[in-house]
Amino acid sequence: MFNKLTTLTTEQLYDLYLQHALVETDTRKLQEGDIFFALSGPNFNGNEFALKALEAGAAYAVVDAELANTDGRILKVDNVLDTLQLLAKLHREQFEIPFIAITGSNGKTTTKELVNAVLSAHYTTYTTQGNLNNHIGIPLTMLRVKKDAEIAVIEMGANHQYEIAGYCNYVEPTHAIITNCGKAHLEGFGGIEGVRKGKGELFDYIRANNGTAFIFNDYEYLIEMSKGIDCIISYGTNGAEIRGKTIPSEQFLQVEILNGELPETIKTQLVGDYNLPNVLCAVAVGKYFKVPMEKIKSAIEAYVPGNSRSQMIVKGTNHVILDAYNANPTSMKVAIENIAKIDADKKILMLGGMMELGNESEEEHIGLINLISRYKWNKVVLVGGDFGKVKHPFDYFNTSAEAALWAKQQRFDNTYFLIKGSRSIQMEKIAAEL
């Protein structure tokens, strides 16, 4: 039907997508009948894998370069990435269901997981898998939303301005959540005001398109950022439509929901009071979409965090809080303050360097060292990044592998650990050796 000289339109490709409805960009993950999109990057040319994809069972391979092979299953477009995003936009236009977009500096993945758990208890819900929250992952997520969808929950990550605005062009969210605006990706955003402007692009879209925003009422800046949005649902500890507070608990977060005739206690499997806004957000979204409270409660209580995000791991007599998926000054601060409150005889910090902080990096690492010094610890171990450039009195290792070897030799017992750092430091290697 097509040959290598044919350049397909988005509409033509969408007709093929409807027949297959599985899109993949990685030949290692291909399943029989998938459509392979040959994405290219600085260090690879996806077009070179087109034939391999067909051999692996792909129904078609979408490329943006002329290939010598005349296989009719190789489909030519002007730009593979642009086409993938346009295809996602065209697919989005087939739905009249709520599309909830979630972004923020911290907690967006946990919030997404909790919101999805609550909504899935009552509706057919599709959501972002893992951390597929960028310019490739978001369109892939959109194209995995099937005809039976009643609600979609889309996570949006960003490290520079205008990125969120670009995502909104094809996600077309009807509802929005900004968890917070902290000191993350400062290098790309250009400071905290740049973070708020960049994340605020989601509210800008909602404001312009008469959508609904869910906001954490405790943060004045979110109230300010959401001004002009007609429909706002608030959650927080005071003065919000959905109100809640933490209940003192030694291990996992417990939340008391104060709205309604009787308080409702939710016993989560999340570590840290800093997860309170994430839980309250999930409750607020659930209530807004008329999910019964008993389903909201059971869904949140059943959620178990994974992928090195606020995980509590018990190893013999030791307790390990593993939060090594990402780190920035804001998330580090709340994690350190959380373990400082735990009543335990022995507590050890093992912290990896924080990345993408630009010119403020050394200053932020010094600030973190000052925070650590306010509390009493049995041991503090710092690993990699700009911890290696600033003065401190603590143990230091260049890599997590070195720190893991050291930890394996110590034979700790009856100890609480916080293991946290930016993804590239790979702090989870240390947890594996405790």
C-alpha cells in the first residue's frame, strides 16, 4: 500500500494505528503487531533499527529518512517525534472524558499513583506508567488510552520553561494538579521563580480553557498561581474543601480526613509526613469525581510505593527508608526532617549529590550540610556530586558502589537509615548491601 517514497499524513497513520493500537519506540520491548517509531537522538539513529523492528514482529516501522529497503511496511514521515506527538493529539481529540494532568517539583509520581488508585477503584482509568512523563513518554501514554477509558491521568515532568505548555498542546487537560514548586531543575528553569513560571504553564492552559484545578491550600504561591481559574478544588490542613492532618505514627503515615460527619482515618503504606498533601490530593480528586469514601480509603491504604520512592524496607533488625529515585533541596530537607523525628536509638543518613542545580549547586549542598548538622546522627555518609566540592565533617565516597562496599562491611543492626540522592548517583546500590 505504501512505499519508501510515500510520505504519510498523520491521518493516514492514525488509520493504521486504529488497526494495531500498540506503539513502541524500543525494539527490545516490541510485541507482535506493534507500530515501531524510529526515534533518533544525539547518540543514535532510530531509522537504522527499522528493519530489525520488522524482523522482531512490528507491523510497520515509521521513519524520517530514506532507506534503501523497499519494504512496504516502512512508512516515511517528515519527523518521527513530531508525528508521534501529532498522532497523540489526534487520538486525544477522539475522547470527551476528563484528562487530569499532574506536574510539580516533588511528589508528582506518588500523587499520580494515588490519584490513579482512587479513580481506578470506580472508573476505567488509564495513567502514565512508571516515569514516562517527558516529550516521548507522554505521547506514548496518550496512545495507550483505549476506547473504554472513562478518565485519564497524565504525569508531566519538566526541566525548563515552555515544556509543560508544549505538552498541553496535545494532552489538552481538563483538570490540573501542581503538587508544589520547589528547588528542582534550577539550572534549566533559571531559579525558583522560573520553576513557578514553568510549572504554572499547566494552570495557564486550564485558565484559558475553562478547566478545573486542584490546589494544596497551604501553599500561598499555588493560590496565587491559580488565580483566574473559575473552578478550583482545594485541599489542605486549614480552610480547604478537603481538610486533613497527620496522626502521629512511628512507621507509616496516617491521615485523618476532617470533612464529613465523622473523621476518617487512612492508614497508608507511605513513609513521611511530607506525603500528606499527596494523600489529601487523591482524596480531593476522588470526592470530586464522586468515588465513594470507602473506595477512596481502601485504594489509598492498599497502595504500596515502589521504584525507590518513599519505600520502607525492613532488613533484619534494620529499617531502610529508600527514596533514591530523585533528590533536590526541597525533597532532601523534608526527608531529613522526617527521619529526625523518628524515635530510634540509631539513625544513619546516606545521601547522594543533587543534580541539575546549576550555579546554585554548591550553595544548596552547603545548606543541606548545615541542616544535617542541626540533628544528632550515628553516622552521615555523603556520596558523589557536589558533596565532593564542599567542606563537611562527614564520611564521603565518590560513588555509591564504594559506599555500598563500606556499608556491607559494617554489619549494622537496630538502625534506621535514610538513603536518598539524585537518580544518577544510584543510591539504591547501598540499600541492596545493608
